[in-house]
Amino acid sequence: MKAPCPTKIAICSVIVALFLSVGCSKDDTEVSYDLAGNWKVAYYIDGSETITKTDENTWPDINNGDVTANFTEPNDDGEGAISGVTVTNAYQGNYTLGAEGEITIGPVATTFINEPEWTNLFRISGARNYEIKNSRLFIYYNDGQNTIVLERN
């Protein structure tokens, strides 16, 4: 009996490994709900319009123009704390998780100093639902007409 060709074995091994790695890769559209940690706003969705951060709609000299959110790990009752900065103002409050993807935030206490246009759609206390897809946190409010999209910070 003739021994198998080492080149054929190597090629077959590469093909099998490639097939297994592709077949077992994590789906990029997988939804999760682990929101604990630091986030910053990447963009907003207002109806059908996507609003991104620019030098014109924020103040880059203050907090780099960023809007941030820090969610603590929720307790067994789904309750946690939220805090962050909306470019010029600090805020803090509590949140409660309901059924998968449901969230209630508030009351929220904040300082009140003039804000750039970029923060107009950061209505975090109006949040009703959330999900994490493609490593981004989507917070929905206004019956899903508006979305705050955040990235891990």
C-alpha cells in the first residue's frame, strides 16, 4: 500500500481547518444584553436620519465632544446605576432591566450648562428597549423612532 502524499494531507488539513473555523465563527449579528461598562455615543438615529459627531455639531475642546454612559453591573433585581457626561454636563441616575431588552432609566440628575447640538438626541431617560449588536449598544426611545448608538469606551 502506498503512503499518502504529505502535500495532499497538508492541503486537506488546511481545508478542514478553514471549514471548521468558518462554520464555527461567531455571528456578527448576534444580540446580547450585557450593557455593564463604559460607552460613548457613536451616532444617533432620528427617524430615518443618521446623525454623526462632527466639529460643527459638538464642541471638540470640551470632553472631546463625547457623550458617555457608564452602566454598573445590575443586581439580582435588574437594578443598577448609570452615570456619564453629555459633553458639558455630568449626569447620574438608576436603571432597571425588565424582560430581555427592556430598560427603564431614571430619575436622572444632571448639571445644566449650555450643550452643543450633538447632545440634543441624548434622551437617555426616555429609553424603553436596548440591545447589543456588532459590539454596539442600541438604546431605543420614542416608540423606536429614535436610537442612541454607543460603542464601548
